[in-house]
Amino acid sequence: MGDEGGAEAVLNLPLNSSIPISYHPSFGPHDDLLLLEVEPTFLPHFLHNQVSIRGHPDDDAVLCTPSSTYALKSVSTSNNLFLIPPTTQNTHNDPNTHNEPAPAATPTSVLKIAPGHMELVHIAPRLDKLKSLLAKNPYQPDFDEADRTGLYTWSDLAGRIQASDEELRSGLQAVSAVEIDGYWRIVDDELMAEVFTMMLHDSVLNDWSLKSLKGDEVVPALEKDGFPPAIVIHCLEMFGTESEGVWSLDERRVCLHFAKRILRKGKRKMESFMEEWEQSIPSGMRACFEMLEGEVLLERMGIETWVRQFSISALPSDPAERFAALFRERQKWEWKDLEPYIRDLWVPGLTSEGLLIKYTRRTQPTADAEPIFTAR
């Protein structure tokens, strides 16, 4: 058996030619070996150890590169695939034997016969678990620093969340998470509201422009008020953008914050809501109802219009689950109401129109009427 050929024997095998094969001494099922088909553009990620399999044992496995996530799908074939290991003889450095098939009389040994292989299918990251994990232990002022139960480092999250590193970072940003002492946390809503209120209060006292807040002034001032610097900086990141240490508060984010604070107690009549909203926002900012797309729904009761909170951030990211949740909320949707809640859905190879065809039924009584979408 020592004269058997290896994989080198078939690398440059001419078309329509054949070679003898034999069983390898270690031939068997080898369930720990799977064949994976990848595009040539993927090879650098594999060769430089830039891929990982992520998820728990009860999850469907995904493979992640630094920037993308792929489902691992099993593909059965009508022909068996022979897994042939490299030869143990060091012939690949011999210029006289390189790229030459093994002699016809030398059998090529087969280690395993595979009925199929695995392939990669580009998918959206599975981030729904991220917020549920972090929401169990939000950061609060009375946090016991010695108790790390239920807290997650970057490594912990990367092992649990089925997303690439780049997608995981985007997911953490989307749920407004912050790293504190090496652990990623969602800050308690009431604490963040308290910090932001104090920031606006200090801006009036110190005559700070909300379009030009200097970090080296804001952070020490709020630290004197009892707020940790990391939380103050996180508050600035949530409500503004930074350039060279100077922060400019974003009008939409600020106005949305106050709208949510008003609606957390329940739905309101439109006139009453708009009046309180406009009175609550900082001077110089202008509230516009279009700012609330994907955050509120309108209900018409007779001649009155009511507004209530219904945030896209609370909906699942999986398309099937998203549409199911939307149609539990309303049996019928007009496009102008539905569009903000599906705008962020992304399925590789499927357009927004394709999603609508797959998950909804569209009716339009007349050509100039607003289309209505119901569950398929």
C-alpha cells in the first residue's frame, strides 16, 4: 500500500482519461470530514484563517467571513465524490514530477466516499438574539461592578450571535450598546433620559450651542453631576455626531427621543401629541411628523386621529417573522404605512418587490387607488 498515489495524481488528469483507485488504509465514513464548495474569491479568507463557524449546537450552522454571513447548505449529488488525501511522498518539490499524474500502474487511494457536499448561501445576519441578550442586564447607576453574571464581552457575543464581525458591530450600534469595562451593555432608558436632560439643562446654564458641544466641557460638567464619563460620551454618540472633539446634536434623533417619552404612557390624540411634542423639544429645533416614520402608527376613530408608538426596532429581522408581526398588528396595510417597516429588510437575491410578492397579497380597486397589502 506504500506505493499508492495521492491527490497529486488527479490534479492535472487529462480529459476522458482514467486512473486506478484503491481503498486507503484508513478508509471509512470519516464523519468529521465534510467537503465544502467555495468560490475562488473566498479562498484568501480560508487560507488566512479569516472564517469561523458561529452559533450554538441547536442553531443552524453559519460560516462568517470578516464582513458577511453564509448559511451552510447540504447538497446531494447523483455521483459519489471521492476524497483523496495528499501523497505521503514528498514529490511536489521535485521539478521532474511536478504537475505530472502518477504512473498508470500506481493506484490512487480513496479515504472517503461522499454522497454530496456543502455549499455557502449568502444570508442576512441573525441579530435578533443580540438585543434580547443585552436587554436582560441593562446598565444602571447602582450596578454592582463585582457581579459579572449575564454580561457579555466581544468574544462572548461573537460566539453566540450568527453574524460577521462587521455585521455584529453594526448590530451593536443599532441597539445603542456601549462597551463598559470590557462588557457590552445597553444603558437603562431612564438613566439615558436623565443624562440627556441634564446635558440640555447644562447647555442652557453654560450657553452651549447644541450644534457645537465640546466634549472636554460637557463630560467634566456632567461628571460633577454624578454621571460616569463613559455614559456621558455614549449619550453624545446616541444623539449627535462628532468631529475633532466637538459634537453636533442631530435634530431628528433628539425630536424622536421626546416623542417616544410622550407616547410611552399610551396613545394620544394627534393635536394633543403635537402640541406637547413641540413644547418639549429644545429651543431652535423643529418637530416634523415625518421624523416618526417607522416609529408610530396613526389610528382614525371617527373624526379623530390618534397616534401611538410602534417601533421598527421591536420587530424581528427575519422577513417571514417581520411580516407575520406586521399582519398581527394590522390585517391591512397601505403602502405609505407599510414601507417604513420593511425598508431595512434584506435578503440576498431578493428585491423589495420580491419580498412583497412572497409574503403579501396586493389589491388595488382602481388604477389611481392606494394599493392595500394583506397577508399571503
